[in-house]
Amino acid sequence: MSDIIIGIDLGTTNSCGAYVNEEGNVKLVPTPGGGTTIPSIFAIDDKGNELLGFEAKRQWLLNPTKTVYGAKRLMGRNPSGGFVSKMKEYFPYEINSSESGKVVISIGDREMNLVEISSCILNKVRTLAADHLGQPVTQAVVTVPAYFNDRQRQAVKEAGKMVNLEVTRVVNEPTAAAMAYGLRKDVNQTVAIYDLGGGTFDVSVIEIRGKVFEVKATGGDIFLGGIDWDNALIDYVLRDFETKNGVDLSKDPIAMQRIKDLAERTKVDLSSRTEAPFSIPFISMTPEGTPLDINLVISRQLYENLTQPLVDRTIEIAEMVVQDSGLTVQDLDAVLLVGGQTRWPAVQEAVQEFFGQEPSKGVHPDEAVAAGAAIYGHSLQSEATDEKMQLLDVIPMRIGIERADGTLQEIFERNAAVPNQKSMNFTTSYDNQAELAMRIYQGDAQTALKNEMLGEFEFSGIRQGPEGAVNVQVVFDCSVDGILTLSAHDADTGNEMTTTIKVASSEQ
Ligand SMILES: Nc1ncnc2c1ncn2[C@@H]1O[C@H](COP(=O)(O)OP(=O)(O)OP(=O)(O)O)[C@@H](O)[C@H]1O
Ligand SMILES: [Mg+2]
């Protein structure tokens, strides 16, 4: 077998690998437990050994401060932002900021950044695939939430590099799911993908014409997923316990881990029954040393009430995406549900009501993303032109330059097609100006600073001349992965200028 490009779904909660075999069939990489996904969990045990996947999850109740889960949510985040401080309440492991102002996780005496943690997870999936296939694996198509920005996409590429895994393409998760759906069926349909996973939510409207996948619009929220369902129940349990016993359990990492663990299992239980016990003995003690227990019964109705705002938010986003696509729900041939949290009955009901049709059973909610990535990887390698898939994707948020007045001047609008190229002319604003600097942001806010900064670029070597006499043409190139690069040249002489990235756009 020649070198293979596998597909990897690097999920917030679970990760999954897939490949296309010699017969041309897509297969999931089997995992040690006999399933197809591994927990996206990294841990260090008491002896200092690194643990990944199931091994890490197995010990998370005992070792919460050295067990890292949900790390994808922290990728590309600003450590001093409100979001990170909120996450600190829920994650028992220690979240800090590095000297360069990036989020780092302290595990025992080690400090790890999020790229390193992601690289360990990618490596685990790659190793499982290589062992299963009996050949080395050096290339992968890796999926990311459609709503990931440039920085977060770069971080995934870097994570691959750290473990000698070339990330051939970064593909949007809903787009990959559509590829799994469209596989060899010669589908000519316009579909909506509603992807609600552990940490992120995405909706895309995609037109499938045989092997052409054209994304019409996409949108989402990278902080909306199953973890928020868990947190809603955790909050309820904590409040109830404090009211009854006057004890705040949120400061006790072991207690929090036990509550989190049971909250998730209760949620899964309640997706197929209407009531479930929530009992944890000896969760804490009174000052006098009397043991305290949690003894509750949670009904699905109560849980639905606690999480209705989350469901509503997904539908608001879906509404906006359908509108952005220029279509109406009546134009959609199918609605695909992807992601584990779409098993929650209230989610399915809301989707059915909004789209006016029953969701399709055409894709596997846990496997479609990895399968689609593998199919795309295979297509990139295949020599036969009739096997090549054509992907026309979009960027999820606009990209622009900061103006002197602090507002954002748009370069690429939201839902602009990728790959894409734009160029802009700038004239020198004083005599003998030698350098031109610009800050690039991504986001939909009108004020540049309210968006995510992708980088600060400086072009040097501008020809000497009086104010306004020299034209610099800057080319903004957005790759098919949704990653931006800049270059500049003298518009009159064509001379290339040196580009320096003063603030790296990728996360370290
Ligand atoms: N039966 C169920 N009912 C409700 N939620 C469920 C059920 N089964 C799984 N989940 C939830 O689905 C989530 C995991 O989904 P999935 O594996 O699709 O996420 P992921 O791919 O890791 O995350 P993301 O795509 O957001 O990065 C978890 O929050 C899990 O609790
Ligand atoms: Mg997912």
C-alpha cells in the first residue's frame, strides 16, 4: 500500500480516525475498547507517565488536577479573557498564562500549551491507525469546527508538525460530515448539517453536486456543546447542595470531578429515559465530621428547563446561517445531525420543528466527520480525476484590517469563498516612508480590538519617495484551509517587499 492520508476528527470530548482501504471503502480505525473513538483526554500519572485516551479517563476521578480534558475549548484563547476565568471554575486542572500571554496548563511540575496537548492526541490516533494498518502514517486531513478562526487552524497544523504528522488539509467538521453523506451516492442535494458535539456547535448549508461540495454559508459557536449541558446540571447540583448543607463543593477538585462524571452519565441516561437518580455518597463532610451525600432524582423535564437557552441559541444560529445562504428551509433536501449531543431529545425536536423535516439518518453522528476527512484525504491522493472531490468552502467570520480610527476595514466578508485572494493598494503617507505596518483581525465586531487579532504585519524596503508617490500593493491570500498569508510588492516596479510578522498569528 502506498503512503496513506488518514482522516482525524480531533474532538473536544472524543477523537476518531478513519482511512480508505485498498478496495476504496472507508473504515474507522478500531480503538482498544472495541469502539471507534477515544476520549480526548491527556493525563500524567503519579509516576510521571503520560496517559492518553481511555487510560487517562480511567484515572480521572482519582487524579483530577493532572487530567486534561476539553482542552480544545481553550485553544487560541486569551488567558485574561472572561471565558478562560469561567473555564477555570469547571476544569479542575490548573490553567495559567505563559510569559508570552498564552494559555498554558500546569500539570504537576510541567507546563504544557494547548498545541502540545493536541499533538499528543493526534499522535495517539495516528499510532492506533499505523498499528492497525501495519504501516507508518505521516499525513492526515484533520477536521476543525467551521467556526474556528485562522489562529486555531494554524494551531492544529502546528500540533501535527510537533509529532511529524503533516496536516495535509484542515477541513471543517460539517463539511467533512457532508462528504461522508455524499459518498458515492452521486447526490445532488442541498443539505444542512447541524453539528453539536462536546464543545462546539456548527451549522452549514452545503450544496452537493456529485463530487463537488459547495458550502453556501456557515456559522456556529465554539463555546456551545455537551460540556454546557453538563455544566448546567453541575450548577444545579452545586446550588442545591449549598442550599441544603451550606457547603460550596466547587472548591473541592475531587468532589467536582465526581459530580462532573455523574452529570455526564445522567445526561446520557436521560436522553433515553425520563428520570434518573443522582446520588454520590460521602461527597463532603460537615465541620463536625459527619459525612454528607448527594441524593437527588433528576427528571428529563427539569434538565430540559435548565438547558432550553442552549437549544434556543443553536436554533438562532441555524436561522442566521440559512438566511446567509440565501435559501429557505424549504429548499433543503435533508438535515444531517452530527455530534453526540444531538442525541438529546429536545435538540432533535427543535431541529425538526425549525427545519420542518425529520433529520436524516444518513450519517453516523460520531463517525461521519472522521470518515469524511478520510474520504477527502483519499481523494487528494487519487490519480483518477473522476475520484477527485472538489471542495468550495467559506470562512466563518470576516477578516479585516484595523483602520486609524480603530474600526475594522473588511478584506474578506463572512462566508467569503476559500481559497480566495484580495489585493489592496496603499500609498505612502509621509516622505521617504520605509515601512508599512498593519494589524489583521478576524471577527464580526465593528471595532477591530473586539475581534481576534490574527497578526501584526510589517512590510519593509519601500522605495524612497515623497508622500503619496509610492504605491504598495498588499495581497491577502486565504488558503482552502481558511488560513491567511500576506505579501506586498511595489505596485509600480513589482519589487517584492520583506514581510515580517511582528505578532505571530499562531498559538504557541
Ligand atoms: N445519548 C446522549 N445524550 C446526550 N448527550 C450525549 C449522548 N451521547 C453523547 N453525548 C454527548 O455528546 C458529547 C460528545 O459528542 P462528540 O463526540 O460528537 O463531541 P466531540 O466531537 O468530541 O466535540 P466537538 O465536535 O465539539 O469538538 C458529549 O458532551 C457527550 O456527553
Ligand atoms: Mg465533533
